[in-house]
Amino acid sequence: MIDIAKEHKVNDQIRVRQIRLIGAEGEQIGIIDTRDALAMAREKNLDLVMVSPQAVPPVCRLLDYGRFRYEQQQNEKENRKRARAQEVKAIKFRVKIDDHDFNTKTGHVRRFLEEGHKVKVTIMFRGRERTHPELGERILHRVADTLSDIGTPEGMPSMMGMDMNMIMAPKAGAAPRREAAPQAEAPRPEAAANA
């Protein structure tokens, strides 16, 4: 909040003689004296906010500064949420993985993809297993085939040290499964009431 306030000069903080004024609806009013612009802002019960101090003359706009700051904070919060939503989750498989373990771990990958995350699928090699990278590739291809309805690999599997990695990204058409979670919880109270 404090950073945003320092970012813009408002009303009496504007110390230049002339400004280019933009109206409340985004219309160009033109170059006028700062005092006249302040009088217009007070008449309309708005604030005079300097939006482009580098311009000659500086560009100011008539707007409700409290609302403007609130909208900026909401946009920043939304951007942080989106950044968090694109986390890269990691799941590790072994070369000698059992079918049940494979299904369980693939289920985890599916859940992460449904939530909109990218998933780094890693095959860990031990000792001589490293001499057979085709076994790891086979597992990674099997994961990609199993999850082809919801995700796609971003590239071919690649070796890094003793591990083989592949990044799975959610498909663009697959919507995040956030709405489905509250519906799953809803039947519980009814079941408790019937018992």
C-alpha cells in the first residue's frame, strides 16, 4: 500500500505549473494550469493524479484515488495468485516401479495437472540402472500416455546426472478442478444428519 502511494503524486503534491489533463472518462482535456486542474477535480469530487511524470508536460488524470489504489492492489493480488498457480510440482518414479505405485503416483500427477500446475516427472536411477536409460524413457512415455487427456509433455525426456526428467503441462482446454472440491465436501453433512 505504501509503495503505491509513493508511486503517484496526488492533488497538492503536484508541483509543476502546467499539466496535460485526462478526464474521468478517459477523454483528453488538454494542457492546462495545475491550479485549474485542481479546481476541476474538487468540483467533481475527484483527485488529480500524476500518471506519467516523465512526459513533457506531465500527464495527470481525474479519478477517485482511493478506488484506483484498491483496484491496483486487487490486480497485484490476482497476479500473485496466477504466479503461485504456475508452480512446478515434482513427482519421482523409480525404474523398477510396481503397477500399484505407478497408478498412485500417476494419480498425484493428474491431481496437480487438474489444479493447473506443471509437474516435473523424474525417474531416479541407481547404480547400473543408469546404463539402461530406455527403461526410464518407457516409464515417462507411459506416464504421458496415461495422462494424455489432461496434460502434455513440454519436451522429450532428458538426463540430468542420475535422473531423467520430463515436464508435464496442463492442457489449455482442461479447466482447473477448483469448483469440484466444494461439491465433494457437500454430501458429508447430509450423511451425518441421516446417521
